[in-house]
Amino acid sequence: AAGGGGGGALGKVERDAGSNGVVDSINTLDKANLKLSIAENVEKGHSFMVEHTNSKTPMKESEWTLWKPPISDSSTTETVKRILEEAEMCAKHHPICYVRITAFDKGNFSRKITFLLHVPSAGS
């Protein structure tokens, strides 16, 4: 599952307050609510990218490694499915890394919402 080796629920969320990177809330989502939130952002015209980092302080990290080009498929359902599949593949390929998906505005490239989907196991 994309939930990661560290266990716990899917989709720890950080929402940006503007472009300054300030986190104004962190929530935990189950898989159904995660899919719904991704779909809502796709419907708003946002693209998603899958990224990973092996930083010990990932929430403070400003530079993550891009896994694949930004994802925007033909339908919302296909886009949500592909985003989650790519995040799962990234986590399998980089098990010692944190994996997140980030929605961004295609017009001004500002980050809208980020979901942390994989946390490495404590022994990693």
C-alpha cells in the first residue's frame, strides 16, 4: 500500500498558506478521503507530481526529487488512479525515502496541497 513501511494512515496533509510554505494544518486521511481530496484538486485544474526525499526532516525540506513528470490524464478518475499508482511505485523503488504527492496550479506553478504517502520504516 502507499501508506508506507512506517504504518499509520494514508495522506498526512499539509496545506500551504500562500507561497511562503507555511503549514496551517496537518490531517490524516483514510484512502477514500485521500482519493476524494485528490479528485477535488484535479477538478480545479491542478496537476500532481510525485516526489521523494531521504531527508531526516522531510517537512522542512524544500528540495525533493521528482519521480515522474507532472500527472494530468484525460479524466479525473484516471488521473487519481495514476497518481496513486505512481506514488506506490516510487515508494517501492525508494523504500528508505519519504514519498509525497503535490498538487500545483498549472498557471502560476504555486503549490496547493501536499500529501505525504510513504514514511520509511524506523529501521531504514
